[in-house]
Amino acid sequence: MTTKRLNIIIAAMFSFAALGLQPAIAYNSNSVLPSWANSATIYEVNVRQYTEAGTFKAFEANLPRLQKLGVKILWLMPIHPISELNRKGALGSPYSVADYKGINPEFGNAADFKSLVTKAHALGFKVILDWVANHSGWDNPWTANKSWYHTDSNGNIVPPNNDWTDVAWLNYNNQDMRKAMIDAMSYWVKTFDVDGFRADVAAGVPTDFWKQANTQLQAIKPLFMLAEDQSVQSLLDDAFISNYNWELKDFMNAAAAGQKTRANFEAMAANQAFNYPTRSFPMNFITNHDENSWSGTEFDRLGAAVPAMAALTFTYPGLPLIYSGQEVGNTKRLAFFEKDVLPNMSVANATTTFYTRLVSLKTKNAALWNSSKAKLVPITGDNNSVFAYSRVSGTNKVVTVINASDKTQKVTLNVTKLNSSYYLFSTGKVTTLKNTLTLTLKPWQFEIYSSRAA
């Protein structure tokens, strides 16, 4: 579904880090981080466009390749049958669900999906489903119960807005509908052993429903819950462990256009650290299915800054996302309502190696783990075009330096508190930081110093 974001309210207009303040939001036990998500990278799977066949079986053949990439969580875009009534395009949007307990026959059948989940688990992956709770398709059997949907003054079911005409807006004042929705979610956990959900348009659904659903679902098994939202604090307090970092994505787009400085970056990072509840974190990304189809590929939006911004998403606090094809440098905008196909991903290239090393860094260095809460600490420097920061957890340290401009920049950084030996991301060689670090960086060049080899 095309992202319709709620505005992000900036709660602090100055650097809380500079004042030494700590996150002040208490941890709510309804938000649980499964141990397997601790050092994870998430990978979004567009089953329809992933292969020429566009099936579960065809995607399953890619699991060994993704295992080598090192990603842990596989997020599958909606796998349900797609409504035909009011459909957009030939194939329709996967976010127009005709049957919450059904499987899109284009992808295969229940046995095929069970095989995919079983094989994924055997290779060490976890599988989460994209869940569309805000609206259903128009020919979903639920539409026989008009009280389950929002209606107009004439009693006709309505869409959520004038753009989303292919979906019908669900009414969460109806308790029977709520029970049916939770029952459907439970079905996928109990029957197919899925490991969590990515909630589409999470803020469009009342928080108390998500709390109710999360309580019942977590009683079945520990699940990873991701919200497509960055505006409703109570979603993280009560139900979800992670949400979309649209703020960072927009910041990176602006930075690639030369519109952001070090001071802007540090203010944003401090604001996010202050506002995220303990044990919750954002999902960081430079692309996903919405961005690719509607706003352009990462190369369209970020240009030469792509590697630097990708490195930022892996070293910034949170969960890094890789979208289908990102790991091979896909430059194609994929159709959303029609059949399309990604380029051949069976052969690794330099981009694959780059992302494999970033995933490895995330996995091996505990300073980057999702549970470590290792704060992003700005490093004092003399160049406002260079972002420099550290994250430290015990003996685990990561220092990131990014030239956020299209010009060569020289910078001197005060690294007195970070004196130690580090592996360079660029070469794998060991270097020592002592008191000051002076670098001359080419346009969009970055370097990561890690206490552990990637």
C-alpha cells in the first residue's frame, strides 16, 4: 500500500545529548524483543516480483543465497488472495486482502508456504508476515457484515481515503471484527509457525486493539512486531518493538541533496534517542517496496551517496532493512499492480559483498545490537559537512565517519575517549586511534572503525 504517513512531531528542537539527558520513557512489558532479533538485519521479500515465476517455490531456492548474505528476518509482503472488485491494475495491490486465512494462488498453496517456512527455519531465518488490519478488499467475505466497516450516511462501506479506492475501511468499534482479526493472525502463527508481523498502516488501527492482539499472540510464542508508523508513541509502549524510521530516511534524502549538516544530524539523533522507549528501536532503510515503486530507487533519490547512507542505516541505532534486489544494486522501479521481475540475483557482485560485510558488522559487534542500547555519541570535529559518531557497549566499539557532501572534505576529530585498535571497514586492516583523527574524505566517502572484524 502506498505509504500515507502521519506527520512526525518534533518533540525537541535542541540536542538532548549535549545536556546529558537519558531516554525518559519507561519500558512496557507488552513490547518484547525475541532473543533471535537481537543482532538481526531484516530483509523484505516481494514474492510477486522476486522471480519470473513469482512463487514461494521459486523464492525458496534463494534461501541459501540470503543465508550467505547474513540476514535473519524475512518479511514477506502480503501473501493473501487479492480482491478482484475495484482492483487496481491487472494483478491488484497485495494490500487488498480477499481472505485473511487464504494464500494467493499466484504464489502457490498452503503446502508450498509451509515448505518455505520450514526450510527458512532450518537455515536459521525467522519469517514475519505483512498484516493489513486497517482495511480489506471489497470482495472479502467480511464485507457481508457492514457493521464491521466504516460506512457513509447511506450505509455504504467506504474506503479509508479517496486514493485507496481498492480497499474497504474496517471499523474497530466492532468487537466481533476485532476477534476475527486476532483469530486470523493467530491462525498463521499456530498453523504455519510464523514469527511475527509487520503491521501495515499501524496507526490507522486503535492502539488498544494492537495491545489486545499482541497479548494474545505473544502467549502462543515470542513474536517480532514491526509497525509501519513513526507517529504514535503508544504503539511502541503497548504492542510493537520496532517502527519505521521515516525521519532518518527523509533526512538522508535531504542530505544527499546537500541540505543537511552535522548539526542537523546530531539534533535528529538526540531527539530520537530521547523519544524511543527502552528496548524499542526504529527500522532504518534507504529503500523498501513503497519507496522503490512510488518515489524511485535509492539511486534515483540518493545518487552517489547510496553507499554512505546504507552504512549509516547499519551503524545508526536500530534495525537495518534490505529490500529485495538492494543487495545486488537493483536500479529498476518495480511495478506495483502488475507483474514485473527483478534482475538476476543468483550471481553475487561488489554490491552483494558490500552488504554482506555490513550485515556481518551488525551481527558481530555488540555495540550495534538492538538490545545493547549503545547510544549514538557525536564526535567533536571541525567540519560541519562530516558526520562522526561512536557507539560503545563494554569493550565493543564502532566509530563511523561520513563525508555528507559532494565535495572532498578534510576533518580533524577528537577521539580521546575512543583510543583503541580498530578494524577498518574499507580495507579490513587494523589501525589505532589515539587522541585525534585527521582524514581527507572524497565526496560521499565513509569509514567505519570497528573493534571486531566485519
